[in-house]
Amino acid sequence: ANINMPYYLIIIFILTSGILRGGLRFIEQYSNHYIAFSILKVLRDKVFKKLRILSPAKLENKQKGSIIALITADIETLEVFYAHTISPIFIALIVSISSILFVSLYSNIYMGLMLLIGYIIIGIIMPLISSKLLKERGVRYRGIFAGFNAYFLDSIKGVNDVILNNNEEKRLAKTDELTDGLLAETKKIKHKTIILSAITDLFVSLVGIAILIIGLYLVNKDVIDVYKFIPAFVCAISSFGPVISISALPSNLTQTFASGDRLINLMEEEPQVKEISGKNDFKFEKLEIKNLNFKYEGTERLVLKGVNLDIKCGEIVGIVGKSGSGKSTILNLLMRFFKKEDGEILYNSIDIDEINTNSLLENVTMVSQDTYLFNDTILNNILVAKENATTDEVKKACSMASIDEFIEKLPNGYNTNVGELGDNLSAGEKQRIGLARAFLRDAKLILLDEPTSNVDSINEGIILKSLVKNKKDHAIILVSHRDSTMAIADRIYHFKEGSLEDGREKT
């Protein structure tokens, strides 16, 4: 056939089509990833908000590695869906419809029908079969992966204790066992995926051969000429790429759906303690605990039984008891991290369940025995307590915690990065930074959970001196098992079998 078009126009047409294809491909990928990352930003924001609501009551028994796997690997798996799954489906639909119309109208309807049958087999039936065969494996893989992450994270965080207790071989053996389990599950998924992929390729070949036979038969019968057969055949064969991509989706989607299920399960989990708003605000003057009982969710044993305690500004009250007796549990209840079983926790004679969450957190703060410092400057670590605090406020709080002199001697002062200090930052200095946070927040009730358990006698003396010096405008509840720590307490309560003996003033 004669082509009534100059060669230079043909070349220009081909070059223009290539450039246009590249530009459209760029727009497609840019749009996919922009949408995907925008959605992931929203998902991560929602997950962190949910974790804050669930913390700490519902997160106590959750493995930290599993949570990290959720907010990293699982959400990144969803990114694959949004960035690489949705658009291929639309592309496959557009290409398939266009190809069927072109083959049917330009060449012959029978070739178009054969092409349609191929699309149905490869783009619909095969993905449904693949999804059914791979779904269970995908869910199992995500569960094993989360378990491996949890164990590996624990091993890294506790590496010093592992070495000190000569436990390396046992940990390594367990890590190898979990790795082998993960690898075995991966091999099973890959094995099924390869078989399904091979079956898909076989059907593509069979459909191609069928279209070729139909086309040659029609040419032989003079129904169509060879010039209509060849373009239609080339179009049909080259159009299977997007449909094959759809057929391969279930191998990824099984894990995507498993990740989505884990995310949805977290988002649907009900917090043990819900935030309160629209009720009462208060300015702390006194605290009264009356006949307080508490047991952890899912257990029957009462951790606290008939606990009574009171404190007002200007007092330091000590709580003494052996480990596991419930000392820290009382502090968590005072922060409403857990919901009390029955009894009363009264702030200024207002029940804690009738106080707005924001007001409670403004008036009550807690310093745990393990002060966590972020990999940031000392200044930003202290500003966690009050983001808009001035430099003078920060320095005043550090002075009250007896840590300002140490910070000022550092080469970069308050701008020293905590990560740069490494092991040079002692447990006592970390505790005093935690105490500085409490003073900066200016909450009137300060709860201290074993503030001197990890420090030497010198640092203990510095911390206790700071507390005595600043107790005038605060009420301080001091939990400890050390008799030396209780030396500064005005009254001391003793734990015994979940109950508190009445606080007696020291003589």
C-alpha cells in the first residue's frame, strides 16, 4: 500500500508521540506519588493520634516492634497500593477498551471478541484465583514480619544486657529461627506467585495464537486483507502489558490488605480511657483519694484495695513499697492514664472523671524513673514540656532542677545535641532534665516515680535538695523504695498487699 505522507512528517509524528508518551508518563507517576504520599501523611497522623489516645493503658501489652512495623512497613505497603495499583487499573481499562474497539472496527469483530475473552481471563479470572490462593499467605507473612520486628527491636534495645549476661548465642539463634521462618514464608508466596505468573503468560500466548489463527483464516477467506490484519494483530499482542500488570496485583495486594487490616484494627480499638472535654477546669489546691480500688483490664486481682491518701500545696508525700506493689499504678491513675475501678480521686473536691483532660494535664505532671531524651538539643528536649517557653523560663526551670550549671559548662550549652553526649549524660543528669521539664510546665502537682532509683548518692542528694527547695508552690508525691529518698517527705505512706497504711508525719 502506498503511504501518502512525507517521511519527515512520519519521523516528526514518531518523535512527537515519544515525547508526549514520556511527558504523560511523568505526569502519571508524579500524580500517583503525590496522591499516595498525601494519603500516607494523613494515615500516619491518624495513627499517631490514635496511639496517643490508646497510651498507655492499651499499649502496655503491645510489642513495640509490632507498633513500629505498623507505622513504617505496613503504611509503606499501603503506599504501593495508592501509587502503583490504582492508576494501572485505569490504564488497563482504557488500553483494553481502546484495543478492542480498534481491532473490532478496523479489522474484524471476531478478532475483537477473542481479545475480549483474553482480557477477561487474564485481567479478571486470574487475579481472582491469585487473590484466593495468596490471601492467607499474605496475612501470615505480615504477622511473622511484625513478630520478627518486635523481637529484633527488643534485642537491639537490650544489647548491653544481652552481652553482660552472655546471652548472645541464644538471642542469635532465636533471630536466625525467626529469619528462617520469614524466609520460608516468603519462598512459599514467591513459589505460588511464579506459578500463577507462568499460567498468565501461557494464557497470553494462547490468546495470541488464537487471534493469529482467526486473522489468518479471515485473510485466507478474503474477509479482510493483510494490511488490516497486521496492525490489528500487533495492537492486540502489544496491549496485554497493562492487563498482565493487573493479573500480577494479587501477590502484592494480599500483603496490602493484611497491612490495611492491621491499621484498621488499631484505628477501631477503643481506648480504655477517653479524653474529657466540656466539663470542669480547675487550679490545683488539694488532692484526696478515697477508698480507691483498681485492677488491670482482663485480670481479676485487685492491684489497689481501699487506698486513701491526701496532699495539698507545700507538701511532699512519700509512698514506699516493694516492686510490683502498685506504687506506679497510683500515679498512672492520678494522671487518668488508666480508669479507676471504684472509689474517688478528687482534685479540689471534683472527681477526676468530671475534669477536662487538658486541665488535668496542665495541673498534674509526672516524671518517670526512666526519663526519655529525644535525639535533639537539650533546649528542645526541655521545651517538650512547654513549646512556647522563653529562654529565661527554661533557665529558671533548669536552675530549680539544679541542672543549669552542668548545661552551661557544655561547649554548646543549651544547644548541645543529646546524641553528641552519648554515655557522658548520666542517669542523674537525665532525671534532672526530666525534673526541669516538670518545673517548666509549672504543674502544681508533681508525681515522681522512683526519681533516684538509677542515680548515685551525690545525684540523689542534688535532686532531693531541688525538691525541698521548690516544694513551697507545689505538691509532690514521691514514690520510691529507698529510705534515703523518703528523708525529705513530710508524710510517708507504706504499701502492704495493695493497701496504703495511713500517712504519718515524721517525728
